[in-house]
Amino acid sequence: MADINKISSVEIGNISKVSSVALTSIGEVLGLTKAASFTDEYAVSKSLSTGKANSINFVDSTDDLNFTGSSAFTISFWVKAGWNSSLNTNIHFFLGQKENASYQLSDMIKVIYTESTNRIRLQYGNKTTGSNAWTKQGEWLFHANGGAYAAGYQAAGLGGTYWSASNRGYANDDGYTLITVTKSTTNHPSGMKLYWNANNAGAPPIVYTSGTGSPAMSTTNNRSWSLGSNGVANSEIKTGNSTATLYNGLTFWNKELSSSEVSELYNSGTPIDAKTHSAAGNLVGFWNFEQNGNDDSSNSNTFTVSGGSGYATI
């Protein structure tokens, strides 16, 4: 007890000195420093004007996102619809294709919304000549509550009205919906699934395939990736016609996320730091768009946000 008291009475000054003078350094050595807190105050805004001068784009020169028809992957993003029901064309949510491709379908993976038919489409494939194309695509329709379409109807909450700025269906308090498309290693649309928030819409009820055999997609060609538009040419199609559509929390994974993993990512409507997700070891891209296009995961891809596209508060 005497020794304990001696330590308490004699050495306490030194202990206090260490605490007040060197605690920060000790914390750094021990890995105890407080991590920067996750913030989510901004989203990226896609200009209503078309063309590459208004794009949100990067070129993946490291091949981190070069998935093929036999690859499993997941693409997920928060989107706040800005278009109205008179758009009558496609909105390219997220599109990757061979850099400087002559054809939009060259080494292509894309997620689009076809406003004229009220469907989300996941499509992948390759086109190298005018008559040579192999593509696989699955589509989910949201306004029919019957048969194969019932799962999409119930997942989206749009009712019998199409998705638009005036009818966002199930969305969080800020008006954003988490759209997640997954693909297994099955080289067919039957290996796809769609989630609206954490609601599983299942495999696509509408399936298309073209060409014969499997798409011969390269794992080495640089792919150009665009958010909110078709990046293959300056004459890209419309990306909206009312107010700008906002995107946030884009993630790309090299696995098919499970239903529970999608629920974890959705987090009851509150975006999370994807690097803390239980499947973060399979995260190959995470962009949170806090007023920059920087990738916030393990690779170095950075979006260039051009022209009328920019940033907006959540």
C-alpha cells in the first residue's frame, strides 16, 4: 500500500505532465486519435444543358471498374428526381463505356431511367462495328401492380403515376431515393436485382438480349464514366427538363451486395460513410461529392464536374 501511495503521491505530477504535454503524440503512436467525422452536406447537380462541357465524368485508367458479363458487381447512388412527366426520353444515371468509343455500347455498363415507360434499366455489353453488338439488359417497371410487375410497384411507392419531381415515391426526408442495382456472376439478366431504398424489387420482369454468345467486354480498355448523362458524344440526350437532378453517395462494389447489405447501405434513409460498411473490403469506388469530385475509397478516380453542372446543398 505504501508503494501504491508513493506512486500516487510522488509520480502523479509526472503522469499529469505526460497527459497535458504529450497526450496528443501518445495518441498518435497508439492510433487513438479521433477520426475525422463523416459529413454529408452537398450533392452534385447535373446541368439541364447537354454536351460534355456540362458533364460529370472521369476516365478509369486504373481498370478498377472494368467489369465484364461474368463479373459480380453492385452500383448504388442517391438520386433526387428533377425531371417532370413531360421528359419522354432516357436519363442516364450512371454510364461507363470505352474511352473515345465510336459506339455507346462499346465495353458498356449503364443504369438509366426511361421516363417514357417508367422503367429503370441495367444494361451491359459490347459493340465494335455497326452490325456487331452483344448486350444484356433487365428492366423494372413501377406503375403496374400485378403479376411480374408487382414487386417493382410495391418497392417504389409511385402508385399509378410515373416517377418525377412531383412524385418521388418512397424517398427520405430530403427527397432522395437510394437506387441499387446488383449483378451476380450469371452472364444473363436473370442474375440482376434492383432495390428501391431497401425494398427488393427482385429480378427484372422485362429482359432483352441481343447478339449471340456472351458480350466480349475488355478488362483493360480505359472506360469513361459519366454520372447523369451519356458521355459518348457532345450530342448527348437530355438529362432533365424541369429542375436539375441531384446525385449523392455513388458507390461501386466488386460483389453482388445481399439484401441485408443493401439495407445497411440505406441506413433507414440516412447516407453513411461507405468505408465503414461491413462489405467495405469490396468497395471499389465511393464518391460523396462534398463540393469536389474526389473518390473517397481506395482508388484515385476523380470526377470532373464541368460547365453548368456543380454542387448543391442537400
